[in-house]
Amino acid sequence: MIRLLAMALVDLAAALLPARLGHWGEAMRRETGEIAAPAEALRFAFGCLRGAIGEAMRVHGGDGAMWHGRGWVGFCAIGATGLGIAYMAIGGAPFGYPLRNLAALLIGFLAVGIVTHLPRTRLLAAGPVLLALGLFLLAASLLGVSNEGATRWISIYGLSIQPSLVLVPVLAIGFAAVRDRLSMLGVIAAAGALALQPDRAMAGALAAGLAALALVRPERKVWLALLAASAGSVATLLQPDVQPAMPFVDQILFTAFAVHPLAGLMVVAGSLLLLVPARARWGRDPGYAVFGALWLAIVLAAALGNYPTPLVGYGGSAIVGYLLSMLGLPKAIGATDGVADLPRREAEHGVLRTSIA
Amino acid sequence: MVRNRSLSPAARNLLAILLEAGENWSHGYALGRAAGIKSGTLYPLLIRLEGQGHLEAQWQPPSEPGRPARHAYRLSADGRALARELLRGVAPALAGKPA
């Protein structure tokens, strides 16, 4: 079993390496196979995976520190969804589950592509868009589908969608990019919506994202938005939130290990993969700070309570939401981040910062 | 761009082991153990060295029938010269050189 795990890890390492380093992946694989002690082979394979991730990031980024942050969101979404599909296959999930996650991945990319190509108009400026998203979440909380006292879903052709997982990430990250009055009102509306639902996980995630933003951009509008999100989060804690755990959706960070150690490892690796894009410029670009804090909070909530495990668990809302996150992020991550770089950085910023803003 | 960055202990150990091996070929696992570095550090270093032309790598036929071929490494002539300089601490480190 341990040897099998070691070989699976080193296979993953080989797959992550860029094509031109393919022979190195094969070298790692064969070397791992030569190690007699299974535990030692596992340690060696873990190291190979760590090295391969580093090489993949370095090569994709070129020799400078320039690499595409938004591209990494897409890459990590594919990786995490793929690991989740593998976990579901090992765990014997219904055939439709992985297919729906795959469909959500395609829909997410399609949505990003469509939004990226929208014309620049006044109505599609960041402020009105983010306010509209906040109000839509509020409407979903009031008119959506209820279950066990919570109203946080909408039904489209019989498919249950959680709008907060789709829209809160892009709303918070978009606010990090454009911190105007309308955007702030959009965030406050979202905080109210999450308090009404109630949804402790997403309310906590929104507050965590805004707290990270307040650390790097301590401005009045940010503090107001954080205050609203914190109040909303406290409100969710004061209400009962007793959703039962759904198989392949909730609590899988632990239960996957009972299915198979490899399945557990895939779920954990997929969850960690979600945070990789934030690692690049945490603390330097506000969008990445919000991105990291928000998705970390969503993963932690899934570990601690009956909340969907994003991307690796069954459920398309988080997949689409994760991909939409990239709309508020800069296109490219530069090595430098000084005042002199501001005009260039603004030019590189994401859709919510240029096309719509 | 070449930067003057000090050689990491892992790179120093690896170069020392490869230099000592001379024209003999070494395998990845044995190299890591001899140099006291983990595979997550070893392979990026080897990849970098090979990319810069300081390392020769080849697939060696299996020692026993039924076993797979293994990747083996040794320093090139340039690599040995560079290693000698680096280990004396007079040349720019590998980390700063373009791959």
C-alpha cells in the first residue's frame, strides 16, 4: 500500500513537470521504484513531488519572477477538480458526480471567457456589477430554496446551485481591486445575505477575505465592509445551522482517508492546491491577499463543519466560483511592486480593474 | 543575469559529491543520501546543472534483467571546473545563472 502511494505521488510529480523536463519525471519514477524500503520510497516520492511543483512554477514563470497569476488559478482549478474526480472514482461516487464537476469546470472557463470579452460600458463598471452581485445574493437569500432552516440555494432546471459560493469570492476580490462606494455596498449586501441564509462558512470566508484586505489596505471603506461582514458572521453564529453532512460533499477532508489513503491524500492535496495562486504575492497585491484568506477560510470551514469541500468534493458552485475569482486578480505577477510600477500594474490588472472598471 | 549569491549547503554538498565521483556515474537516490539532501532539493539542482551544461545525464541499462533503466549523472568537464571554483567560493553561484 505504501509503495503504491509512493508510486502514485511520483507519477503526479512526473505529470506536473513541464514537457521538456519529462525525462526527469521518468528518472524520479524509476529511482523511487529502486528504493527497497517502502517508507523511504514514500519520503523520496514526497520530495520529488515538492521539487516538481517548484520546477513547474519556475518554468511556467520564466527565469524572472514573472508568471501568470490568473493562469495559475485556472491550472489549480483543473488540478483540484481532477484530484476530486479521482477521489470520487476511488470512493465509488455516483457516475454523475464527477461528470457534473467536469461540466462545472467547463462552464467556469466559459463564463470567464465571456466576461473577459464583454464590452467596456458604464453599466459594466466594477461598482455597479459588484452591487448587482450583492443584491442578487440578497434576493437569493429571500427567495431561494430552503432546506433544514437555511435558504442558500437556487434551483435551475432541477440543479441546485449555491450562489454564495459562485459570487462571494469574485465580489470580495473585485472589491479589493476597486474599493469605491458601490462596490462597498455590494459587499455589505452580500454580508447581509449570508447572515440571512444563514451560512457560517461563506460569512466567515467573506470576513476573512476582508480582514486580509484591511491588513494591506487599511482604508475607511474597507473597514466598513469588514465591520458589516464581521457582524454578518456573528449573526450566522447566533442562528442554528444544522445541515446534515452530504456524502462526497461535506467532511471529506477526513472521511476520504477512510475510503483509501490515496483518496485522502488527493483531497488534501487538491485543497492545498487551491491556495497556490495566493502564495505568489500574498501581502503585496490586495486581490491575492483576499483570494488566499477567503479560500483558506472556505477550506477550513469544510474541515470543521458540514460545508462543501471546494472543488475536490461534489458540487459545481465552488468550481465556477473559484474560476470567477480570477476576474478580480491581476493578469500577471511581476517581480517588483514599487510605486514606480503602478501604471504598469494597473495596465495588467484583471477584468474588474480594466475591462469593466 | 549573473548574481553573486552564496552557494547553499545543499548545492555545495552535491557538487562536492559529484566532483569526488569524477567520471563515475551516480544515481539520484544514492547522490541524495551521500550529499544529505532530500529529493525535493536534489532534482531541482540536478535539473539546473544539466540545463547549464555542467551535468551529464544518461539512461543506464538495468543491472539485472527485468529491472528498468536508471538515470545516472556525473559532472561534465565544464561542471568539474566550475565546481572546483565554486567550492573555493570564488565564482558566482549556480542559482543566479540562466538555465
